[in-house]
Amino acid sequence: MLQHFAIDALAPRPWKNGGGSTREIACWPPGAGLDDFDWRVSIASVAASGPFSRFAGVDRTIMLLKGDGLRLQAPGLDHLLDTLHAPFGFSGDVALDCSLLGGESTDLNAMSRRTRGRAGLRTVSEAMLLARGEHGLLMSVNGQWRVGSTVLAEGEGVWWAGQSEAWSVAPASPGATLVAMQWELDAALEKPPFLP
């Protein structure tokens, strides 16, 4: 399965607590819900301070895309998510409190179920050939990117699942930034994809 997407074309779903909304990009396997996905990636708009939802058995990575950022707190954890495109990983088992550092902020959320596999996430700023993988996502978060034979505008991307893909990527505008994610559905994996 190979899918192209644009964030602006994804329908936002308001949170039950009224603190924001979520645009789901992809969830695997098809038809999986929040209790049984292998991996999931979405865009969240945080409009009010409040607790993060807990996801037992899930590893999470969050990345600020727009806004002043968030302060994430839990016993033994105090993190300022205030730098654009800097990934921060944490356990979904932890009950996090989220405080806005200013106005509404938008972030990328990637999740993987610990018993099913592991995820790798990185930002790319130069031309390269990305490692082959069977599950992954590429999204331009700044500027334009040439991904294979396609040019992605900011906020556009491609995700794939259940088929092996290797991508040649290159910036198509100055200062462009690409997010690259890959999931390996193997609980015994020694290290996340993309990492040395």
C-alpha cells in the first residue's frame, strides 16, 4: 500500500475534552483502532493546556511543527517542546501534563506498539538515499522536497505499508526539511530504523 497525503486535506477530529483536534495521517493495520494499532501517525493542534492521553504499551515520538510549543511534565520528566522539528520520544504509559507555552501549537505524533515493533524518526536536510523498509512515512515540514519522481510541497507526504520501499530524496527549495519515519514490525529489533 502506497498513499500520498496533504495535511490540509485531512479532516480534523475535535478532542472530547475540547483542548484541541487531531488529523490522522495513517494507522496500521487498516481498520485498527486506538487499542489495537501496530503504528499510527497524526497531526495534533493543541489549543488548551491539559493532560495527554495515555497509551499503555506504546512508544511515542512528538515533534513541534508550528507555534510556541508545549511543556510536558510527569514525575521525573520536565521537557520543553519549543524547538521546531526536534523529535522527543517518551513512553505512552506515562501520564503527561501538557502546558501551552503561548498560543495554539501544532505537533506531529508517531506511535508504535512496543510488542509489535519499533520506530525510527529523523529529520533530513540534504539529498540522500534512505534505507529500504516495509513501513514508513516521508513528509515535507519546510519547503519543497523531491521524493523519488514526485515533488512534495510543505505539508505534503507519502506513506507506505506492507511493501519494501527505498527512497531517493533531495531538497527542492533552500532550507527545506523532511521528516522520515520507518517502522519495523519486529519486537526483537535491536535498534530503530535509520539509526547507525
